[in-house]
Amino acid sequence: MVVKRGRNGALAQRGTDRFVSPSRTVKTVDTIGAGDSFDAGFLHEFVRGANLETCLASGNLVGALSTTRPGGTEAFRDLAHRKDFLEKP
């Protein structure tokens, strides 16, 4: 089970194992599409066999990126913005 908690990050539970991942602090412009972007980031790693911690971190990162531009997908279209965002720790 995976629970998205917005600015409180996300958590996943498998059996009795629980994993928590903090959100990334960003200047939010628009939250439309953040949940779908989280799902895409999580699943991108999940289908590659990554552990749940990596999946959660990827989901949080991509979800946060989506909120930095209006409209849910604009942050992904701006290559320079996307690369800069994803390269920051």
C-alpha cells in the first residue's frame, strides 16, 4: 500500500514493513497533476525492480517537480528547468 501525503511526503507498507519518504520543499505554483506525477515516478522505479524507499523518493521528486509550473505537465516540458530541478540534492 502506498499513501501520498502531500507536503508530508509519502509512505508505503508491505506486510509489517513500513517505509516513509519526506517531501521535497519547493516553491509551489500549481498542484494539479502532482498525484499523477508521483504515481509515474513511483512506478518508473517499481517496474525496474527498485526497493520501496527508492520508489517513494522518486515519486516525491517527480510529484514536487510537477508543482513548480502551472498545468500539471509544464515543468516536464521545460528541459532546462527539469534538468536543474532533478540535479539538485
